[in-house]
Amino acid sequence: MSRESRGVQRMRQPKIAADAERSLRLCEPFLWLNNNLVPVSRAQVRLRPSLRDIYDAEARLSSYGGLLMHLFPELRPTVGTIESPLYHAGKFQAALSPGCELGRWLIKGDHALPVAGSIKARGGIYEVLLHAEALALRHGLLSQKDDRGILASPRVRALYGEHVIAVGSTGNLGLSIGIIATALGFRAKVHMSGVAKSWKIDRLRARGVEVIRHNGDFGAAVASGREIAREDSRTYFVDDENSWSLFFGYSVAALRLQRQLAERHIQVDAQHPLFVYLPCGVGGAPGGISFGLRTIFGDHVHCFLAEPVSSPCMLVRLAVLDDRPCSVSVLGLDNRTEADGLAVGKASELAAGVMRHLVSGVFTVRDEELFEDLYRLEVTEGLRIEPSAAACLRGPQWILHSEAGRRYQRNLGIAEVMDKATHVLWTTGGSLVPEDEYHGFHERGAGLWESKNRPTGRS
């Protein structure tokens, strides 16, 4: 490469905010605060989605309740609603950080979501159902007035058998799409990135899903799947990087959390701020949920994303000063992490566009911290999650104990009310992890915990 070419290449490199670039390059965990955060009233004028979109998505999901109960009998107790519990996390709070007694800690347990066992269940199932409905309407097998249970009839299933649902995934979205698509009678194809876990691939294949392995990362799997789908008019591609349907399906979780907090008589207002911590991969799920939360609770909710130190794609995207798409590779990061669901090199532009003015910040975590916290959560609260889901668990520590967190409190004038704050740790997957696989997580976490807490000195 000539000197001139190298110079042009350097000029094209995006400029990263100085307060983030050093820590990113060194793979040091840190809390980055979003300088583009604005009040919700100002942010909304720049956004396409609205509160009406969230309510519309929830209404559509409710209309599929009977169909979902038929397809998945485990949903009968909830009348077809796919939702996760909200757990108290006081024991984990005390064990993770003595001195962190301020506020109330809760866990939003999307690791226990029925049917698909991860945060991807709402959005993935919602988009496939929308497509299934549209296809049946187009072929005259369903009218707008019909009960959506018709979508499980033999005639409609025969139609679906002639069509393919495809998706690119690191794992959990693929499980979500594969499970609902095959349950309806579609043929399903999941393009998996190189970091996809073998047990997720095995589970998909056991359901009759065709799994196509790719050597590259998440972006390569999505690009390949998208291109192959373009060549077949009977293939519908669920695009995790560019789908409003996924986004709105995810956003419904904000309404559900609002109701769960109200049932516990937990206030969210100026005197009772709400902090929510969300693991982030490509950004669709945390983007939809953050949008929903900020739209519902306004400036009283503070959304923070969690990413691995080697794969902080959304942090890099939001910290770019000239607002250009870029990959973590521009900082020399290898995008390798045990958190397979978060191993994404380039953020969704759709999600980044929404979160640019709504998300409060991003913090990064090392892989060993994921396993240590996963183990501690099991020991204290009896909850079993996968490494990706553990990324959120140190969020309150960053807000309460770091200089950046204390600066955030001061800047927003909430330091004096932090004792009344509620912190929601959003776990994203884990209930479908096979026993032997989870045992490996447990043992690794236990080893890290014991080495850190082993007494020193002579006995």
C-alpha cells in the first residue's frame, strides 16, 4: 500500500470520543456516558416510532394468544402471553457489593421467558406471526375479522410448508425464529455465526431447522442470509439489523415492566428514579426496550447498555463523533467473547439511530466477570443464566461507585434521591442451556470466585 493510500485510509477512520478511545483499545472495563442524551420531549421529534406503535404491537400480540396457546401448551396459564417474571435481587445486591445498599435491586428474568428462553422471544415470535398473518391474508385463507387461531389449520399449514423463514443469528434469535416458524409449519433456515454454541445448533436441528454455519461473525452470517433470501421469492428474511417489526415486538416489554412495577407499588418519578441495565449485541432488543421505557417513563428512567470489552459495537457506534457506521475492528478489537449473544462487531444502524439520544451510557465487562457474576447470581438468588445475560449485573456498581456514575448523578441532579432508586438488571437468556453446558459455566465461575476470595497470608 502506498503512503498516499495509507493516508487516505487513516482519514477515513472514524474519530472516537477521546474519553472512550483509550479504554476501548486497552479492553479496560469502564462506564461511558452519552453526551448526546437529551430529554425525551426533544428526542421524540427526531424519531419515527411512537408510543402508539408500542400499544399496537401489544394488541397484535394479544390477538395471537389463542394461536400461541394451541402451539405451545405451556402458555395456557398466561392465556398465550409470553412474559418473564420480575425477581427481587436483595441477596445478590448484598453479595455483589457491600456498601451498595442504596436503592432496590430487581431482576427482569428474560432468561426464563417461555417458549424460546431468551429476550429474543418477544421480537422474533412477533415478526414471524406478522409475516404468517400477511401471507394467509394474501392467499385468501384469512380475513381481518377471523380469529388468528386459523393460522394453525391444515390448509394454512400447507401454505406455510411451501415457504421459508430465514434469519442470521449468533444463537438466541435463531432459536426464537426457528421454534415459532417450525411450529407454524414453515421451513426454517438459520444462518449462524462462527461463535454460535453447539447446543443451540443441535436444538435447532432437532426441530427440523436447517442450520447454515458461517466462518465469519454475526455481520457475515446476516449478510449471507440476506443475500440468499433475495434470490428466493418464497423466503422471508428476518433482518436483525434493520427490522422495525422486531424492534416493536421488543418494545412491548416496557409496558409489561410498567405493570409489574405497579403491581409491587414501586413508584417511578423524579424522587424515585428507575435505572435499567441491558446486555447489548447488535442492539435491536435493548434498543426496542430502551425506546419503550423512555417513552413510557420519560426522563425518570435511565437506560444503560452492557457490552464485552472485545465487542462493544454499540458503544463504538454511539461514541463516533462524526456519526458514521463503523466496526469494533477500527480500534483493533477482535470481537471474541464467551458471551456469544453479544459477539457483534457492528451495531444495527436502526437501533443506534434510536438510542443515540435516549440511552444514558454503556459500560463494558471482561469475560471472567461474566462467569463470576453468573455463579454469584446462582448462589444468592438461585437463578441460572448464560454468560451473555450476566453482562448487566455490574451496572448498579458503575452508577453508585465509579466517578463517571457519580458525575452522571450530579449532572442530572439525582444524587440526593439515589436511596429511593430502583435498579432493574435485565437477564437475557439461559433457561434452555443444557445441564452439562451450564455445569461448565458454574465451575468456571466458582473457580474465579474462590481465587478472588481465597484468604491470603499464613494460617
